[in-house]
Amino acid sequence: MVQSEKQVATDRAPKMGARRIYEALKDQILSRVYEAGSQLPSSRSLANELHVSRTTVTVAYEQLAAEGFVELRQGARPRVTTLHMGPHLRDIKAPRETRGPLSAYGERLRALSPWLDYLTNTLTVDFRYGDLAPSDFPALAWKRAINSVITRRPVRLAYEDPRGSRRLRQALQGYLWRARTLQCNLEQIIVVTGSQQGLDLCARIVLDAGRAFVMENPGYRMARQIFSSTGATAVAVAVDADGLKTEDLAQIDARMAYVTPSHQFPLGGVMPISRRQQLLDWARDHDAYVVEDDYDSEYRYDISPVPPLQSLEDGRNVIYLGTVSKTLSPMLRIGYLVVPQQLQEVFATAKQLVDRHTPMTEQEALASLIESGAYESHVRRVRRLHRERRETLLSALEYALGERITIEGADAGLHVVVWLNELPGSLETALIEAARQHGVGLYGISPLYDSATGPTGAPRERLGLVMGYSALTPRQIERGVQLLAAAIDTVKGTR
């Protein structure tokens, strides 16, 4: 009988002894791979996985138990004990730092600061922007939609159209016309795994190393980093109360411009039609594309909707980006691009190469919500909730800080910018640290400015905060503002 390649490889692999298994498990326990109270694999399953005898694994477990790392009970899997870690940390050798060869792209990523905003925290109130309240999610409607999808037996289990579910793209086509007066063909819509993938596809397809792209200053930092990772160079263009200062584009030769014209991030300006036309004229004259990030257009409180850039001049030079991260949940990872007709095939190919397609179950469920009207009903409901939260925040800030602050960008969206008139921008880090000591999470505006040019004007003179409120209850917002005022007084007292 001929042995399989897998069996031959298994026979040739050196067997792990009890000592080696013990040391590997101890290192994993000490490094918190297995937390206190968590269960280790059963001796039988681990023995099968490592191709050793069950007795070998049992000996390793007994040694761990003798040293107090695990608890053993008859008929139950070993459980990690609560350890006093101090004396044991000496047993772990610090990993040796290695810097192996990387591509130019990899080296550019290595130079970026890591994003840690996904880490859990124990703050009393967190004003992080972009988060949503779990209670706002339409759990029952979503459960029904998901159940409806998974109970329908598909014709086949196979890879689907990289552009996304046809049903969802048809639903989005109608929704975009109703909500944003945006008209497009079905083939122009590309469903992506969140807006970040949409931006990444734009970067891969439009930008080359050595070329330039225009960024709002201040602007969305992750977009700037995605585009810069291609080796392209950011050209920072200032914004004012009307968004990007398009008059500054005249002498700029760039391949792409990234803008948030319906609600500039983070300052909140809405680009008037004259600037929109000037931006499109620039794109046409320079054979460039405009990436229009319409990240939170559903939330308008004191201003009327403005037609998107894509609806002007048939969108020949505009790539429109939308998402459900601000309406349903950022955890769903569903966004969509509306690309010019001449780019629809290349975007579909790029999407196929990246991940074949976005998960189909969630796409079909979202299509069901849009078709039934439940999605737009949900948007109307959360818009009312966010309006109440915004009013609570503005009232609390006015009551606690009054003329000590200036608020910007409160007419729409899910965040406001708060300028502290009494503190210079140089105290941003000190205030954020003091606030955390008081149990409140604050986020400065300075990282949203281009690092090459640095903050200009007001950010140096005044400390700016970007304060999200969409994940907080009115009581949390009021308490958070009280803690903010206390942190401000703490920093002022140490100057």
C-alpha cells in the first residue's frame, strides 16, 4: 500500500516529548494566549493533533498542574488557574526582534504608527467618533433577514460575482436614487468589505508611486495612509467652513483628490455648488479622479441635503463611496462604490483578486432590509436618536464650558469639533491623559492634519477635540462633559 504524502510527512516529523509540550503550553499561559479560567484542549484531542500518545500529553499536564498553572479534574478539560505572574515572567525569553526583507509597500506600512483604537477599554465615558450604540441596531429585523437568507437553499455553493449580490446592487441602485438623487447603472456598483476596502481599491487602481493625490487638511487619516502606502505623495489642501478650498487646486498636478463634500471630516463644512463645479473642472482638466466619501450623509439636522458630486456631469471623473457602518454597524463590513463606467470592469477584477467577493449572506440580508423599507425606517429612527444625543451634548457643553469653547460641525453627522479657547494645541496629549485619569476618552484633532505640513493656524493656538456622541446615552454624555471640564481644570492647574 502506498502511503499518502501527508502520512509520510507525519512519520518523518520529530515527535514532541512531554517536556516540550509542557514548555510550549506554559509559555502560552504566561503570554496570555490562554487566559486565567480558560480551558486547554483535552489530552485526547491534543494527542491526536500532535501525533503523540495520550500518556505524553498527560505527563505534560500533570507537570503544569504541579507548578500551579492548571487545575485537573476527572472528566473535565484542564483549566488555567489565576496566577501571580511576577515570579514566572523571568521564565519567558524576550522574543528577538527581526526585520526581514519586505517589499517597498511593506516598508511603507512598517513606518506607519499602529492603530490601537480597536482595543477594549474601561472608560466611564468614551467620546470616540465612529462608534454606534448597540441598542440602536435593528436586531429583530436583521435576525429575520438573516434567517430568511440561510433557510433558502441556494442552487449551488460557489463563488459569486465579485461586484456583489445582484439583488443588493439593485436595492442600492434604488436607494441611492431615493436618498441621494444618484443615478447609475447596475454594473457601476461594486459592493466592498467596508469603506476601507473601497479606498484601498481606489489606491491600487488609480495611484502609482511618485504620483500625487490631494487630501483635505485636516482630513481622514486612514484614507491618507492608504493612499500613501502606494508610494504616492499627499498634497495637503486646507479646508474652511465650505470644505476643500478648491481655488488652491489650480497649480496642483495630481492623479486623484479625496474629499468629503457633503460633511467634511472632521470640521463639518458642506461644499457649495460653485466649489463642486470647480473641483470637477480641475479633475477633468488634469485627467484626475475625485473620490467622494459620503460617509454619513444620512444624518442632516439643520441643513438641507446637497446632491453628490457623482450626480453632476454623469460622474465621469467621480468615484462615489458609501457605507452602512454609520447606519447599521461598522462590524458588518459592507460598503459600496459607484465607479465611472470606464472603470467598472477593472474595479470588478481588482475586487475579485482581493477577496473574490464580500460575504453573500450579509449582502442578501441587507438587500432584504432595503427592499422591505425596514432599512430606511431604521435610518429615520436612529436619525431622531442622534439628533437628541447631539442636542444633549451641545447643551451640556454650553452649560459646563460656555464661552471657553467654540463648537464646529454640529449641523450634521455623528461628531462635533470642540475648540478649547483657553488651551493651546501643545497641551493636547496632557489633556487626553488627564481625561483618561478621570475616566473619559477624548480624541485630539492634530492627528488629522497632514504630518508633513503640521497643523496650521487655529490648531496651534487652540486645542481641538473631535467628540463622537452616537454610542452614548444622554446621561453618559452629560457625565462625560462634566469629566471633560474637570480634566480641563486639572491641565490648567498644572501649566
